[in-house]
Amino acid sequence: MLAEMNESPTFLVSDIARRMRYMFDSRTRPLGITRAQWRILVSVAIREAPSQSELAEILDVERITMCRMLDRLVEADMVERRADPNDRRVWRIHLTERAAPLVDKINEIAREFERDFVTVLTPEETAQLRHLLVKVRDGLKLEDDAQRDLKKAAGL
């Protein structure tokens, strides 16, 4: 029974994610940026000036945690906060000129990394893996959204 757990989808996904984080971090460490910072920069790059709160929700972190991470990126001149023209309480996040080449470089590393970790699969298997992972992720998101709606309805 315990031996079977070692090959359960939950265990495998967790183990693969841990190994991938370690390997990815070792490739990006020379650039002086963390995986969390990379995720923020990419999220800002693909969205039109998201708010701090939107980024926190997208990346599934607490707002105060996002604020601290953004503070470090502002200090490193990677992002800047600009007041929302329609709501003074909202800060919109923008990439700086300094961040754009770094985002490009890390995205290049991410593409190379993905090619490296799927080398044991055929192109068809890679496409199937991507399809199945998206399906599982979207199913989990639906479940998560339903739980959030229940809590909101209950006033929690």
C-alpha cells in the first residue's frame, strides 16, 4: 500500500514540482532573481498594468506578501507602482525598462528548461501531458472557485 503511494498522481506531481523548482532555481540564480519574482514579472508583462490585489490573486499569495515582494522589485528597479487614474486607493504595477530584457532572458531559460525535462517523452506524449495537466488544473480551479464562493456566501 505504501509503495503504491510513491506512484500516486498526487505524490508524483508534488515530487516532480519540487525537483523542477530546484533545477529551475539553479539555472536562474546567476541572474539574481527568484522564481517568485519571475512569476510576478511575467504576470505583469502579460497583463495591462495589473493591480497589487489582482497579482496577489493570480499568484495565490496574500496581499501583504505581494506588497513585500513588490517592494523588493521596486527597490531593484524592476517594477514601478503607479496610481490608478480612476481609483486613488489602487496601485497599478508596470515593468521598468530594466526588467524587460530580464523577463525575456528568464523566459528563454524556462523554454529551454521545458525542452530539457520532456526529452524523455515523444512530441505526442508531451502534447498529451500538457493537455492532461491543463485539464486537471482547470478542474482544481473550478473546485477552488466553488469553495471560495461558498465561503463568501457564508460571510467568511
